[in-house]
Amino acid sequence: MSFPHRHLLGIKGLSEQDILYLLDRADEAVKISRQREKKTSTLRGLTQINLFFEASTRTQASFELAGKRLGADVMNMSVANSSVKKGETLVDTAMTLNAMRPDVLIVRHSSAGAVALLSQKVGCPVINAGDGAHEHPTQALLDALTIRRAKGKVGRLIVAICGDVLHSRVARSNILLLNALGARVRVIAPSTLLPSGIADMGVEVFQRMEDGLKDADVVMMLRLQRERMAGSFVPSVREYFRYFGLDVDKLRLARPDALVMHPGPMNRGVEIASDIADGPQSVIELQVEMGVAVRMAVMETLMLREGNQP
Amino acid sequence: MTPRVLSNVRIVDPSTGMDEVGSIVIVDGRIAAIGAGAVDVETPSGAEVEDCAGLIAVPGLVDACVHIGEPGAEHRETIASASRAAARGGVTSIIMMPDTDPVIDDVALVDFVQRLARDEAVVRVHPAAALTKGLKGEEMTEFGLLLEAGAVWLSNGRHTVDNPAVMRRAMTYARDFGAVIAVATQDRRLGAGVMNEGLFASWLGLPGIPREAEIIPLERDLRLAGLTGARYHAMSISVPQSADVIRAAKENGLKVTAGISINHLTLNETDIGEYRTFFRLSPPLRTEDDRRAMVAALAEGVIDIIVSAHDPQDVDTKRLPFADAENGAIGLETMLAAALRLYHSGDVELMRLVDAMSTRPARILGLDAGSLAPGARADIALIDPDYPWVVSKDELISKSKNSPFEDARFTGKVLQTLVAGVTIHRA
């Protein structure tokens, strides 16, 4: 069995087998990260460029560490404050970098579709590290890996995704992936934070946490951006927390062994209460660990794939 | 509390469709029995019986649009003075508009109004909350928390929300909470004039307000209501084209209702005469043809409710050149008497009028009011439909005296008003 895709631009287009293949390899990568000696030579001599058009700390660090553990040479480019500001187009930036002959490009961009556009102009695999409100495939993979390791399976679990689904690439990738693995996906949000057509995305839609959290096996909270809190999409932080923040009372409605997840960075007291984030049901730190493993798995899969090497 | 019986009274209750002469038995502030056979069923021993021959009993009126000056302009009207004015007019529930100073856009202010009402008002006072912070039309307020605190609906004051994206999101969010958004569909800029646009305004040399200033925001909002599924109430429409739009929206299954002020059903632009500022209103008084068409739309039920649009203004805001004066007229004390003009003229049936001033607003707002059915709270207006009287400025209870019906002759008067079985007003 091999992996049939040149890039990882999204979960869309991946089959169940593709996803399980990556998760199985990630399970192996977890072992590497848990050893004392974490450096391997799998990707020795290969160059990884992290091209982040949008500021990111944790995702960029996770990709950087994943590359280093596989022995690649990693270069970080934060384009948020460089040539793009000087007017260079996305495609020109891509062509310039391509001329430096990287072996993988990890790209984050604030515009949906920008990573796919860039992938058409370069000669190496491209991994989408988040494009606008479109997709964030490695996040969905790491979430699935976290669930699978904690619950032993993903299929037939009830997963409630709560919060700002409208602006969330994490939600979209997760909806696709969880459906591909046979989970029952719910979304819970005020209607102002739900995209139109959501009911046809393969999810059950709820406007009240009290309804949507019932019997959930996994509660996945989404981050609410600050600029959306004060009257534009929701009236205020206190009202949002009252109706949509995950606290003890609301979590009690889910199954007693339900997992609490958050892609980070968290707004404590906005979408999640502190005691829940730090509580026994939280697997938020495990998600971070799985992130490195999943990114190792994706990189070695794409970079060592036949036809993907220069 | 001693049980009471109102006997030989004509009962008109749209909530049950009852229109018959009989008795009303009140025990512990609630209707125990009602109708022709009520007394035979149960007359509590020791009940205080009052002969009401010749009178009509209707459920106490519910006025869904009342501006009060408290907090911020207590010299014009307080919650206490407005409630006494309401009692005189047979109004037992008032919805207080949020355009006070400060604006009622916060839970603490809803609490404040409710506490004040509980301590000082003789009728029920329900706050409406602002739809957007400071009524600025930019950021929505905490709908969930405001409704939980006791706000009955959400209003954006005297104008429409300019920004359609804000309106859409507010409607989307309000739908989740089942809230009603009540909007005065008046465009701030297109409606920048001071009276109905037309020949009369032109002769007076006053800038006009075209009917489109009302129709365009209304049509826009109804499109958004269709998009979002929100419950929408057009607070005060004034032209038949608006009624047509409402009718079509209802036929399309939208959750839409509409109101009209008593002024627009009984007055027209010519009442302005020589610049009489008490007739400067928003929306402006329209033509006589418009008025007649609106009366027909009310009779038909396209327009759901009648409001007083009570808006106290003092000499400081009314004794000014017409173009410089404020909009607004008081109306709590005269709404019912003015509405009876439509009954006496044969234009609207009494049942429909009472429905429009009591049962239907209570239903739209979800209030425990507007009904005389057994078990309902005994909020009752007792009316002598043929009582002739003249509105005297000196007798007005309202702190402000800007009544467009000053010196008007009315046939029909509220003789007694009861809240929870207790008489709070007797003429």
C-alpha cells in the first residue's frame, strides 16, 4: 500500500485508506518522539521550507520539530513581514522559493485556496498548514490520532464540534475526516457562526449546547477570535461563555468519559472554562504531542514517495 | 382579597371569541368564571358584586410601543406617571421602548426598569431591550441575557438599522433565542424630512418624508427575515404599500407581524394645519386616502396591532418651529377612545379592535395578558362605549401634555381599570 497523493492540500480527496495509512505511520512516529534519542536520518539531506504567510507559533514549531526529528534541514520563512509586504505576488514568491530546490513546502496563508494555487507552481510536495477558512488537514489528522489512541477507534463515535465553525478551517477538515472514518459529527454554534448549507455538510446541527452535547464521546471546542466577540458575530464574551462556553455543567451532558479537545490557542473563559481545559477529560496536551507525530508521518510519506523526489 | 363579581356586563374577549352579556367572577386576582352562566356556576360567598349594566369588559390593553423618559428625562415622563396615564386609558401592560438615556442595552438596566416598575407602577411595565449597543446599529446586544432578565423583545428605537449585514446577523442570532425583533422601519437619511411629502408639505414649505423611506427598509428587512427565519415585527407602518408588503410576506409564510399607531388610524396630514407640532410624528401623518386604507388593512388583520406610540415631549422640544420640533405625541390615555371612533364609524368591529390592542400584542410578545378566559389574570378595562367626553389638557395625567387629541370629542370612555382584580383607576 502506498500513498497516492503528491501534496496534502486538504482532507478532501483522501480515502479512508489514505487516512488510516497516515495515522498508522503517525503511531510509529510517536514512538520516535518518546525515545531519548529523537533524531533519525529518514529525511537526511532533504530541505524543508516552512512558508508562513500568516503568523503562527505552535503549528510552525510543530512542523519544524517534525522535520528536525526526521533529519531534514529546516528553514522558516515568515513572509508576514517580508517581500509580500513589498508587493510580490504569491506566485512570484513560490517561484523564487522553488528555484532554491526545496524538498517540501509547508504553507500557511490567510486566503482560502492560496496553498493549492502555490502547489501548482512548484516542483516539490506541498503541505497545507492552514489556508483561510478552508482546510487544516494535519490538525484533523492529529485530532483523529488523539481520538483513536484515547478511545481505540473513531468510527461510530459521536463528536461534537462547538463554536466558530463559520471561520474555522479546523472544523471543515475535521468534518471531512471524521465522516470518512464513520464518526457521527455534530456542530453546535449560534447561527451567526455557522456557514450556510451546514446541514448538508454531513453533520447534525444544534444551536444549543444542551441539545448537542448529549451523549457525545468527544467534545471539540473551537477558538473564537477576539475581533468576533464584541457585537459582530456574538454580543459579548460573557454571553458567549454563558451559552456556548464549555463548563462543568455543560460537559456533564456529554458521556462521562467524553474527551475534551481544543486546537489551541485557547481563550480561557471564552469558549472553555479553565478547570475543564486542565481537567481529567482534557486531551489538549496529547493533541500537541500527536501533532508532531502526524506531521512527521505526512512529511516522510510525501517526501519519500516515488515521483515526489527531485 | 375579597372575591369580586362584575355583573350584567357585555364581555368582549378575542382570546375566546366571547361576546355576550354575563358576569365575571374574580378570585385571587384571576378570572374564576366568566360568561352568561358564570354566576350560577360559582358565586363565592362574600363576593363584592358590582352592577356593570351598559358597560363592556375587555381584557386590559397591551400597548406595545410606549416611550418613557425614565431614566434620563424624568421631567417628561416617569415610569410611575406613565403607568397612571396607562391606567386611565385602560392599558394594563406597557412595553417600554429602550431609547432612554442611558439606552436599555444591558442586563443591569433591564433590572433597573423592572425594579422601578415593581415599586412604583400601577400597571405592568415590560422593558424592550435595544437591538444594538447604544442603538447605534453597529454591534448587537446580549440577546440571550437580556431576554432572560425579562426584556420582551428587541428594538432599534426610532430608526431602522442602516447596515444590512448587522441586521442580518442580529436576525440570525435572535432566531436561536426565539426573540422578536421590532423595528421602526424609517430610513434615517431618506426620511430626513419633517412631514409627509406632497403638495401639503410643499405649500407649508416643509421638507417631506417620502413613503419610500418606510417601504424600502421594510422590504429589505423582510428579505432578511426570509433569509434568516427570524421573527420580525414592523412597529409602526403608515402607508398602504407597507401593508401590501406585509400581506405578501405573511402569505409567503414569514414570521412577520405589523403594528400601527392610533394616530395614523385616526388623523391625517391636514391635521397639522398651521404648523401644529403635536402632529409632528414619526412616521409622519399621511393622507386621508392612506389613513382609510390603513384602517381597512387593520380590519382585515394584515396590520396586527395598534399601539399608542406614546411619546412624551415637553415645551422644550415641542414649542418650536415645526421643522425644529421633536417628533412624537402622547397617547396612553386616549388610544382606546380614539380607536372607538373606528368602531362607531362601522369601519372595524369591536372584537378586532380589542384583539389589536390586547390579545394579539400579548400573543406576539408572549405575555400572560390579553385574555379573560378562566384562569387568566384579571386585567380588565370596563368601557362605556357611548360616554361622550372632551379631552381636556388639564385632566391629562401624563407629565407631558403633547396630545394630538387636545379638545377632541370622543364617544366612549374607560370607566374602570383593573389589574389582577384590583381597581387602579375609576373615572
